[in-house]
Amino acid sequence: MKSAAEHKGCRASAKTGQVSCGSQAGQGDLPTEIWEKVKNHPCYSEEAHHHYARMHVAVAPACNIQCNYCNRKYDCANESRPGVVSEKLTPEQAVRKVLAVATAIPHMTVLGIAGPGDPLANPAKTFKTFELIAEAAPDIKLCLSTNGLALPDHIDTIARSKIDHVTITINMIDPEIGAKIYPWIFFNHKRYTGMDAARILTDRQLQGLEMLGERGILCKVNSVMIPNINDRHLVEVNKAVKSRGAFLHNIMPLISAPEHGTVFGLNGQRGPTAWELKALQDACEGETKMMRHCRQCRADAVGLLGEDRSAEFTTDQVMKMDVQYDLDMRKAYQSRVERERAAKIAAGQKELAECAGEMSAITLLVAVATKGSGLINEHFGHAKEFQVYELSTSGAKFVGHRRVDVYCQGGYGEEDRLSAIMGGIHDCHAVFVSKIGGCPKSKLIKAGIEPVDQFAHEFIEKSAIAWFKSYLDKVKRGEIQHVQRGDAAIRQGSRISAA
Ligand code: SF4
């Protein structure tokens, strides 16, 4: 059996630059035992994230380190970022919630514990929860997300608990940089600060990563990109985690709005722009697959990535629900999802085959409004985010998303919001929607972004490739001139409600 560490993550094809997991459709060169772990995991497979949901249960309130980008909040229903939850749960409440969600959302395949503190700073609650869920809902994959400080102490328990996906947040391997990110850590009953704290943290993180690889546990590394602090350094971090067997590297933008009350938010530390983030992800994408579809979820998120249904599953509501965990029903539903998925992949490949032999150096971005299933099925005015694809003669590659405030406010559109939405997709040549009103349509055209509604309710990749072919034809005929577009803003506010 090939372990995750031996596999060294996903490899890129020299010919196309496309990687062998993530947005690509099939098993590729992945060993079967790894493919089984990732094929319906929405975080480990970009392609799966259009179809499968995840949930987090907030059973781990305490934390053993302080990060300058983190401010844990409880009873908070309207922000979407790590560390925020509406309510804390006991392990027993968490299991009831998991079963309720598994009944209502049969395509929920993954349960993660990601806080709001650090799961391994709350080991009793964390492992009790996993134990109860493994017994009650054996088809659900178990995930753990940690800062890594306590990871080496719990590796054997993790392996015994059937947790086969672990995420470690590693923002640096240089203590000097670490001292700018972490004011303190609490380790072996003692508080450490400055370089001492960062040195212990990085040693423990890298040791934990190696130990996971030795046990064949898939590991994703999250890194927060903080301009002028660790942005260039993350290339070194990428090399370090790759050489220690990380399966996936997820470089995420810093979220640092002042209203979040974090140190970075209050001292004006900016996050990266869309171009800065993509350039770093591109620079790191070699032998390790980059995750680009992370939504930086709440610690109690429920649903597809990009939607949040946590408000439907409060403890009060869950207690009133008729919970009937039915494995056969879940399997039957997921078989239907697999058929839809196969149809989508086949349609994209067929469209791409028609591009065979097409030569062009043009590469551009398009934005897509979608509610899931890999379809263009969202109205421009209702979109809470746009997915971004890079189009070239190699195909359509998912490269990110842009979260926005919903434009349509019950019959009228908000002008300020339209400007912010256009700023968020400013680097895109077109926006694919199921429908769009006259006013935003004309403003988008004026801004050089083509609104495309002719592919409503069709598959994203297939439609994007078809549109790209016609775009290239127009350029060839001299009807349009291809121009590069400018950078785009990554939204720092993080409300999840439409209001
Ligand atoms: S924070 Fe990122 S990795 Fe974690 S569940 Fe959300 S999308 Fe997946």
C-alpha cells in the first residue's frame, strides 16, 4: 500500500499543467486507497466540492496559542470565518446534530472538528465526539483541523479514532516571521512568547506532519497569506511541507476587517489582492496540489462549501427533528450524485475535445454564479459568491471564488453593492449567470465584463469552454481585441446573511 507521504501529494502533468486531483475529474494516478479517501471529500477534491457537503461541530472552545488574525466569537450568526460559532456543543449534542444533518443533507459526507479553539487543546471532547460519530454514522469521513502544537502527543489516538484527514495550519517555518504572527503559545504548562514560542510551534507542526505521513493519514496544510509578513516566505513553507508528505497545500487570504477585532484587523494589516493570492498559489503549484476552493468556514458550518445552512440546525431545532439516519437512503442519493457528476465530466471533456488542435496563448478568467452541482444556476442578483475559472486551450480550471454581498434586495438592486461586486470580479472577462437584470447587465458591459446568460442551467466547464472557443474565434476574425484585465479585490467583510 502506498502511503500518503510516499505519494507526495498530487502531481502536475508536464503537458497540460493540469494536476491529477482537484479540479480534474477522475482517479488519475492516485492510488485507489487515496482516491477512496478524497473522491467525495469536498475539501480534498475541488471537483467534489460542487456536489458534496461538509459540516463542523463546535465542541472545542479552548485554544493553546494566540494568532494575530484570530478572534473567537460565540453566539455570532452573521459572520463567516474560522473561529466563529453560534453555539458550543457537547459531544452528545454534536452527534445528534450530525445525524440530523446526515438525514436532511444525504450528500453531507464529511464531519470536521475545527474549533472554535483548537481541537487538540480539547482532546477529551474532541475524541469523544469522533468516537460517538464513528459508531452512529460509519459512512461519514472524520476530519480534524489543528494548529499542530499538540499534534505529536495525539497521533496514535488520531489513528485509532479512524480520523483519516488532518489539517495543520502552518504559516511559517522561520521563528522570526512566526513572532510577528503569534504573540504567545501555551505549551507544557508554560506560556512562551516571541521567537521561543514560534520555534516550538514550527518544530511541533513539522514533526506532527511527518508522523501523520508515517501512519498514512492524509494531511492538508493551511497557510494564511499575510502581505509583507509571510507572503514570500510561504514558497519556503510549501517546499518544507511538500518534502514532509503534505497531500494538499491551501494558501488562504488573510481576513482582517477592523470589526472582527483581531490584532491585524485593528492595526490595519491588509489582506492580499486576488492577483497576489493567485500568483503565490501558481508559484507553489508544482508537485503539490494547491487547494483553491477553501471558503474559510465557520467552526459550525453546514452544507456545500459556499453555502451555509448552520442556522437550520441549531440545538433547539435539532431536538425537534425526526432524525432517521438511513445508510441505504444516503447511499442511493449519493449514487444519483455520482451519475450527475459523471454526466458533467463527460460533457466538459466532449467540449474540450472539440478544441483539440486549437493553439492560442490567451488565458483569461471568468466568474460563475452557481448554487452547486456544477451548474450555472444562480441569478446574478442572488449570488453570495462567484466561482472563478481560468480558461485556456487546456480547458477550464477552477482558480478561486469571490464572496460578495447579495445585490438584489427584494425587487431593487443596491448601487454600492454592485460596485463592490464588480470590484471583486474586475479581473474577469465574463460573468456566467442563469439570469441578470437590465441595470447590472449594462453596467457590467460598460466595465468590460460580458454578462453571459445563454448557458443558464447548463454545466459550468462545458459552457465556459464553449464560450472561450467563440471568444477565440472572434479574436481571430478581428471582431474583438483581447486585452488583459486589472486586479480584483478580495472582500474583507464576511457576513453570511443577505442583509
Ligand atoms: S475551511 Fe476550507 S478546508 Fe475547512 S471545511 Fe471549509 S472549505 Fe474545507
